[in-house]
Amino acid sequence: MGLKIGVVGTGFAGSFIPLFQAHPLVEEVAVAELVPEKLQKTAERFGIKRTYSSLDELCKSDVDAIALFTNRHLHGPHTLQALRAGKHVYCAVPMASSIEDMQAIIELVDQSGLIYMTGETSYYYPATIYCRNRFAQGDFGNIVYGEAAYLHDMSHGFYDAYKHSDGANWKKAAGLPPMFYPTHSVSMILGVTGAHATQVSCLGYKDTEGDGVFEAGANYWDNEFSNQTALLRTSDGGMMRINEFRRVGWSCRGERSVHMSLFGTKGTFEEQFNATAWTSLKWGEIEDLTDILTCQTVEVGDAHKQLHELIQRDYYSGVAKVHPVHRLPESFKGLHNGHAGSHQFLVDDFVKSVSQHRLPPNNAWQAARYCIPGLIAHESSLRGGEMLTIPDFGSPSAKWTLLENKD
């Protein structure tokens, strides 16, 4: 018998439901949603038979795993609720908005043996995969410095996303400190090196837009920062800079808004606005990587054309030559694959991890390492850039086996 997956949410979740349904190891997909109209529409759109009016109801059902696509600031409590109900959990980023919730998730996963995976797209981006392979081969040497940025102005879809998920209180949720959502940037570097951040100094830009989002007293965090820049020390002796900007005059022209560069003692990868190159100590060596790192749009079958058009907005729907598509199910061919080719790999890794009871690459311990630096960075920005120590929960114990998926 295959897995029964319960999906919570009807917004971004629509990009993943068809993939869960198409996976050969999944028997059934159910959906839960608080708003009846959204629930009915989603069930009809994807031919889903079993529906639930809340996460509470879904947790009482017989689903094996729950995929959370809920409000960003509620991911921690929702994950803990699902784990305590005995369900494996896939959760969109970020993992949680407090260190206490992250610690509780890790402890519960380790005690229960349940699988937790964070849905971090950047781990499967072409640039990250390429750099991970070259780092493993020793081509970078020692990492000196890395920089990554998530440049996403509020006007580029975030207003609508928050209105969809948070209703009348959307401004209170939309004022989320940028560094509470750092995982797209942080994971691009740590997902290559395997190191973790140890110290951080961060500065914040106080918003001047006046729209009632990033203002004192206007949001759940009393947050005034719409942009934050952090400089971090990493456990491998290197450094990294992270930019999380929500008010920025920068357009990704329909392409992704996350990019990175990584500098080593032997080799360097640079990515700037759709220009990617590898350079090394060899004088004059510059390798243009555009061909292997550019995602090509896939042909979408008639049954998925409407979905394809709806979710095409600001990310690719294909794969790049560097993507290890050979390890994906044949049933995924022709289906949507958004966020620079990452969606299909996210679903496949989670389903395989649960089926084989092996930890996925983006497991609970890694998820915490992607998130905690941002929480401490925000505290630093409140202290005018004071250098602060970043706590770390370590790595999985020897009782865990990692999923074997080679890039």
C-alpha cells in the first residue's frame, strides 16, 4: 500500500498536490483548509475525494504524513501538532519562528522516529547543485566567503500571498522580519559546504513606505525593518553575507529572486542577475555556466495547462542540465516543476524518506541551521549590529540513516 498524504492549505500547495498525486509511492492525497470555499474549489480542481475543515481534523485521520503550506509564522506550532499526532511532516519554509519550537521539533523527531523535512527550494537550485558537486570534488579548496540574497519586493506577489493566507489580519503577518525568512539565502551556501553559522552581526533598514506593514505596533513582531543585511562567521572558518530585502527596486524579470556567489582558495562561482561563471587560480580561466544552469520550460500536458499558467509567475517550470532528473519518477515527466526545477525533487525526497525511513537532506537538524541564524541576526539588528553567538543543535545521531540521493 502507498502513502496517504494530507495537504494543509490551498494556495502554494496547488503547486505540489499534482506531484504528490503522481508519485508512485503515494496512494492518496487528502486536503485540509479552514475556508470552505477554498476547500471545495481545490478538491474539485485536483479530483480530491477526502477533505477536512482543519488541521485538527486531519491529524485525527489515517493519513501517514502531513504537508504543511500554512501561515509562515505558524509553521512551528503546526509542525509540532502534526508530529504529536504521529504524522510525518513536510513543511514549507521557514521551519519555525522561535528557537524553542525548533528545538522541540528536533527532540520530537529524534524521540519518535518520524520524518520531518523542510521544503527548502534553494537546496535543489541549479547553482547550489553545481557548487555542491564541485565542492565535493575539492575544486573550491577552502571556502573563504559566500554571499546570497533573497531580493523580493512586497509588490512582487507578497501582498497577495499574505492576503490569501492571513485574511483581515494580513498586515500583521506581512510585517514578518525579513531575517525570520532567511532560508532561501542561507541554505544556498550551507547546502553546499555542510558547515553551519556560528556568529552574526546584522543591520536593518527601517521602512519608510507607510503602508502599515513594517511599522512599530503594526505587526506581530513590532518590526520596523523591511530590509536586513547580515555578516556571519561559519564553522569552517569562512564568512558569508546574507541580504533579505522586501523593499527593493529590483526585478527578476519573471525569473527567480535568489542568487549566490561562493569564493574558495582554489575556485570561485559567481552568479549575478542571470550571469553565472566559474573561475580558478589558472590565469584567464573563466567558464560560462549559462547553458548547464539555465532551466528550460517543460512541455505541459493538456490536463495541467491551467495549473501551469497559474503558477508560472516568478519561477521556472522546467529543469537545468545539471539537475539529476534520472532519479525522479517517470510519472513526473511533463508535470510542473517550479522554483528553478526544485519542486519535483522536494516531493520525491520527502516521499522516499518516509517510505524508506531515511533522513532527507533538508531534515530537522538542517532546517534549524537554515533558520536560527536569521532569528539571531534580527536580534543583532535590534542591538545596532552587535556580534552575537548562534546556537546549534548539532547533527543527527548515529541511529539515523541518510537518504542516498546523488546530485
